Amino acid sequence: MLEDVRTAAGNNAEWCDIVCGSHGLAGRTDADAWSVPHRSPQWYPDAVTLRPRVDAEGLLARIDAGPGASVKDSFADLDLSGYGFRVLFDAQWIHRPPSAPPVDPPLTPVTTPDDLASWAAAHGGGELFRPALLADPRVRVLARHDDRGVLTGGAVLSGDGPYGVSNLFTRTDDSRDIWRAVCATLPHAPLVGYETTADLTPALSAGFTTTGPLRIWLHDQGPALRPLLRARTAMLDGIGTDPAITGEPPEERAAQLPQ
């Protein structure tokens, strides 16, 4: 299980680094963690731990650790409460081994900047998703369209095996079909990701299993940031589903949410 968590955390850190790089932010990766020295883009953490029992002070020294900072504690073993952070939420890493493809049709690749802009608008991320992502061979932006050609959902796959599932969203009431379509897109490759407890069921129904806990810490010192806590929970999956796209009020999407 520990090795599965290391693998998922490493994949997630790589995706965070790709997104930050597309915004001109250079990340740093070593045996302890991935981190970025300046505030990460909307919905992304400032650090992701890559092994258990990382030194908290050393980790926070690598980032802008003021209000608004967030840390993905990949092994749920840090205590950042003494540094102005509080637990935003707990979640579970998930894994799906290579399996027989489901009968569902796969998702279709997004290949042009215009299509990416439409995908990002449906997702809710807007300018977060830049055309540089399409040129990165590690990234697959994927979409589902209905019979009329209307975009009804999508996801991102990142890495070169295992592949990380992130930014999964649906415009319907149930994300199960998108999870199954993700599995149909790369049926013979291992898939990893993470979900909060409330959002685990669709992933588990598609053949994923949980491999270990993680925890998201947020520095929200000061009353001005505290109302953003619920908003941050909407998309923190960096790797995961976006409840904001499936029914949360628009104002709940205003905060920066670690992916």
C-alpha cells in the first residue's frame, strides 16, 4: 500500500508541476516533496509530499507559507497546526490496475486551443488550462459529448504510466459514466488519483480501490480567508471530481483549490 501511495503522490506532483510550468512557475522536486516557491495557480497546492515524515519546517521554508498557502500531505502524517494551517479535508488515494475495458465508449482527445477553451469553460477552470498543456506528451485532455455534440463532461489523464486521473467533471447528475469512460480510454494501463469520501463511490464503481489516506492543509489565518474553506473543498483532487461543476453555487468556485 505504501508504494502505491508513493506512486500516486509522485504522479500528482508531476501534474502539479506541469500546470505550474504552463503558468511560468518553476517547481522543485526532490526525495521529500515537490514544491513551488511562489503561489501556485488556482486550485493547486504549493507543495506535495513524496515520502512519509517530511520535516514540516523544511517543507514550509520552500513555499510562500502565508495565508492562502496549501500543502498536500500525501501520507496524512504532518502536523502543520502550529504554523497557522488547519486541515481542510482528508481524502483517499485510489488505484485501478490494468483491466478488461468496460463496454462504455472512451473519451475523445481535446487537441486544439479552441476546443481546450470550450472544455475549460465547461469544466469551470477557464484560463487555468493553457494551450501549452496540449503540447506536453504527458497530458491528455479528454472530453465526452452527447449526440448533439454538446460537451457533457471530461477529465485529464497525466503521466506515462501509471496515469493520473484529475479534473474529472460532468454536466449531468452522475459522474459514473465519466469514470467508466476514463477506464475505457486507457484500459490496459494502471490509473491513480484521489477522492474525498463523499466522491469515492463513482470511482469505486469503475474498479478503483483505496490505497491510503492523504490530507490537505490550508493556511487560512485571518477571518477574510475562512469563508473560502468550503469553496476549496469543491475541487481539491487536483486529482478528483469537481462537485462545484455538479451543483455547487458559482460563488463556491472563487477560491484557489489545491489539485
